[in-house]
Amino acid sequence: MSKSVAIVTGASQGIGSSTALRLARDFGAVVLVARSRDKLEQTAAAVREAGAEALVIDLDLSERSSAKQVVEQTLAAFGRIDALLNIAGAVPQIDLFEMTDEQWDAGMALKLHGARRLTVEAWPALKASKGSVVLISGNSAVFPKAPYAAVGTINAAIIALAKAFSDRGIADGVQVNSVLPGAVMTGRRRSYLEHWAPLHHMTVEEATEKFPREAGITRYGEPEDIAGLMAFLVSPPARWMTGATIRMDGGEVKSI
């Protein structure tokens, strides 16, 4: 029997790396996609240690040709695609009135268009395997603010894109959902806190405690929290869940 195969983008660090490692328990092979080969190789070593095969593909998904390369290399190596988890795409948090067109376009090119192109390219293989797709959005989609204008706009578009793919997926047998993480303690967030804390005359530890308390959440999330949800969404017990937008944020969003 062929190995089940999952593609994880943004797999070099944070939520993407944790998701790839979590999927190594359930899939025979995990394809790791990101720009940093050195970091991808570290994730690949952990995936192999967990018992799955790993294929490293280091490229920039904002480039138009990248999606086709990922699918071609995956099918050449394993012959199938069972799950696609679109996690790549850090968008800079720059004020609405200060952001340049180039910065805006760069965020769109990677997180939105990169996920769209890769899902389209992988669709025939996913249709053949009756596979699953997850697109990662974020809480800023539901409360966009001026300092996070691009992030909120792109995340809202990701939700709409996932809904559109899920509508097609009903006919084609492909399951599609989106996930909205809240405040997750990734390396990027740690760097932000290290920069923000001294500006506000705090230690990093004080700043780390301040945000969850003021946001009214239980704690910062960990990448492993989101990875567990991603793994569930591409597992057989979640098969009837499609077209859903699942929020995992420690209670940050208070609206219904």
C-alpha cells in the first residue's frame, strides 16, 4: 500500500514545523516546504525520528512557478497527496497608512496567492485520494485594526478562499477547512516581545504575562496546540467537517 502523504508549508519553524512533526505520527511521508533549507533539514530530522519519511523542498511560494514544483516533486517521490496544510505566510504588522504597496503585495503573494496556487496545483491528486486541505488564517480576520490592516485583510481573504475551495470539494471529495489561531508563542512573537518590553520599561517576562491578562485569555498558545488541531482536521474522525472556520485562541475573541 502506498504511504499516505502530507504537504506542510511554512514547515521550517513555528506552527508549520510543529504541525509537520505531529503529522509524522499519522502519515507515512511528510513534505516540508519553506525558504530556509537549514531549518527545514532540522524539521526533517525530527520527522524521520518520529517514523515518517521526509522530503525537503526549499523554495519561495510567492513565486508563481513554486506551486507546480512542489506538486511535481511530491508526486515524483511518493505518487500521491493526501493532505495539504497551507501554513506559510508571515505578514508584517505595519500601520495602514505607513505600509507600502510592495509590502502589501508581498504579504498577498505568499500567504494568499501561494496557498491558492498550491491548492489548485495539488487538487487533482487530492481529488484522486479524497484528501484534505487546511488553510491557516488568524484572529485578525475578525477584528482588523489599523496596525494590522494587511494581516487582517489577507486572513479574511483566506477564510473566503477556503470556503470557495470547500464548495468545490463537496463535488470532488476534497475536504477543506480554515483555522484561526490566536496569540501563539512562536519565535516571531518572542522577538516582538524582546523588542517591545524595554520600550515599555518591562522585562520580557513581565511583557509575556501582561498580554494574556489584558487580552482576557487563558495563556499564550503554543505551536503544538495548533498542530494538534491541524492533525485532527486531516484525520478520519473529522471527515464530515468541511467548509468550517475553526478558531483556537484561548478565548480572545468574545463575540459569538
